[in-house]
Amino acid sequence: MTARRRLNIRRPRLWVAVALVLGLVLATVQTLRPLPAPVPRLEAAHASYTIPGHFTMPWPGEGQAAVTLPGTGMVGTHGRQRPVPTASVAKVMTAYVLLTERPLRKGEEGPMIEVDAKAVEEGRSKHESRIKGLTAGQKFSQRDMLKMLMIPSGNNIARLLARWVTDSRTEAAFVRKMNAAARKLGMKDTTYTDPSGLDAATVSTAVDQLKLAEAVMRFDAFRAVVALPSATVDGLDEPLINNMDKLLMSELSIRGIKTGSNTPAGGTLVWAAYKTVGDRTPLILGTMLDQHFDGADPNGANSLTLVKDNSKKIVRAIRASLTSATAVRKGRVVGYLDDGLGGRTPLVTEEDFTVVGVPGQRVELRITARGAPLPHSAKAGTEVGFLTAGSGQDAVKVPVTLRNALSSPSFMAKLTRWS
């Protein structure tokens, strides 16, 4: 047998051996690679739920407005959502940045803040809301400063706090923080040019202000202050009176948040209210901007009355219509746990999933994972996440568990995976 013929015989055997070795290596790599993390997924049929019935919102004839229930989502919007002057509603962002940069614990007074000559001088202005009678060198706690900012809407206090937070002689650095916070909150149609809202170039939309309202109401110190119809502060000659005092003292459980008014903005308002339905007392948030009184309106005073009256109608209507509805019954399959390799284990609710809202409201649902990493194998009944609606601390959620046992991916599933 010639050498060439012997080589031709050996060559296929060699390729077979190489193929076997490569196949063994590939199989080893595939089976030893880390498994993808299991992901809980919602079935399309349960992506949303509409509360039975019909509700008509008494929207104003002009301007823009928006209402949300953080526990279940948006109730509705009205008018073209275009940037308009906010007036003193801008102070909600001033308070948000203040409390983000310098947090106040529940019941804590916070550091003492010194009044400077600029705040004293601005307190003598007759053309804007301000805290009068201050003296340079006078000191107030951060909590009392927050009261002076939010209750009587002190423009000079807004600017003083802006300088204090940034340790600066001007408010420019603080305004940059306001705009950065707005971007982080997704307020894409909002621009801040000053911390008080006096500047007509400070603009926003009702929908954007709802995003801020939901975020700022998570601060205990803020909620406590804006719910006050009035307050006394040691060192001030007069009590602080809230422009929302009649709303706050109404039968509608309104607990803030902030009014605004001037000629460019008209009347503006961000409000928070509550209503107990069954065993829940959901937070209701609303905003209304660009409300202009038809007639004499010195510095927006009559427009302020208009926006408060229009908002009161909405609060009353929502509170009267709030209802509880079961979106998903206990034990219902709402989704599955995807093991990333083609395996799907059904997920069921451990409790009835009940939401509070107005008739006709569409509630968006989702499955959120628990904090710990999900297992690759587990017994039936193991909790893997939550069926959730709404956001933040007001979100509604119930546990979802495995209907069947979860088994680790098979050898073939590992061997044939592409990801």
C-alpha cells in the first residue's frame, strides 16, 4: 500500500476524532455555562384591567389638568399639555431639592439656617409674596423654613434656601439642581429659571407636575407641612396662613400641596387628597394650570380663586366615585416564569388582586420580581414575585407563586441553547 493511500484512509478518521473532541468540548461548555436568570412574565390578557362603569370628570373649560391615583395610575388628563408658567407651584420643586439634598427625618427640626441681608431686603418688596419682618442674622430651623416656603409662599425664603443648599451667593447653582431633578423624574416639558416661580420663564405641564407631586409626597416632613392651614413660627410677628386654608379645612380630606398665582400664570394648583374605600385610603393627586379669570384679575388673585374652585369640583367628583374592584381572583394564572431556555412554569396569585379607582379607569398591571434572585428549581407554591399596579409606596401588590414545581433545565435544553 502506498503512502498516499494510507494517508487518504487516515484522514477521515482524523476528522472524525477532531469532530468528536470539538463536540465534547462544546457539550461541556454548554452544560457548564451559567444559567440565565429566570424572569417572571405577565400574560397579555392580564396586562391591564378596566374598572367597570363610567365616570365623567368635571374638567375646567380652559387650561390643562391631570389627576392620578399613585396606587393604580393615571385617572385622566385635560387640555393640551404644553409648558406654561407655574407661578409659586415651582416651590414644590424647591422643597423637593431641599429635602433631597438635606433630608429631614420624621419629627426632626433640622439644622439652623441664618437669614441674610438679601432675604431681609426682599421681604420688604410689595410686589410678591414674601416673609416680612426678618432681620439679618436671625436663625430658623430647616423645618420652620420649609413652613415659610410652602404655607404663605415666601419668595425670599425660596431664594434664601437655594443659596443655603448650594452655599452660594446666587440661586443659579440651585436652579441647575432643580432642572437636573426634573430630568431625573421624567419631567420632559419643564424648565426652571428661579426657585420661587415668580419668573414667567419657569414653565411646566400638569402631567409633569404630577410626577413631581408623587415624588415629593414621599417625604414625611413635606406631607406634614403642606397639610397645615396655618402655623406659628417663633421669631415671626404674624402667623403663617395657607392660601389653601379653605380647601384644607373642607370636608374633602385635602392635605396640600401648593397654590400659585400671578398675571402670566393665572391660577395654578397642585393638590393632594384622600378617601377611605374599604380597608384602603388611597392618595389622590391632581394638578391644574393656566386658569385665567375673565375680568379684572390683579396679580392673578381672581384666577387663584378660580383654580381652587375648579379643583374642588374634581376632588369632590373623584371622592364620590371611588370604588373597589377585584381585577384578578386568587389562584388565577397570570403569567409564567421563563427559565431562559424554553421552560415556562405558570404563576398564580396568592390573594385576590383588588384595586381602588374610578369607574372606567384603566389600570396597568405588571409582574415585579422579589428582591432575592429567583431560583432555577423550586417547589410548587414558592413565591417568585408580585402582581403589581401603581408605583412607589402606594403601589398595590399581591404575591404570585409557582403553580407547579420548577425544574432545572434539562441537559438537552442546556446543550441546544443559543444564548
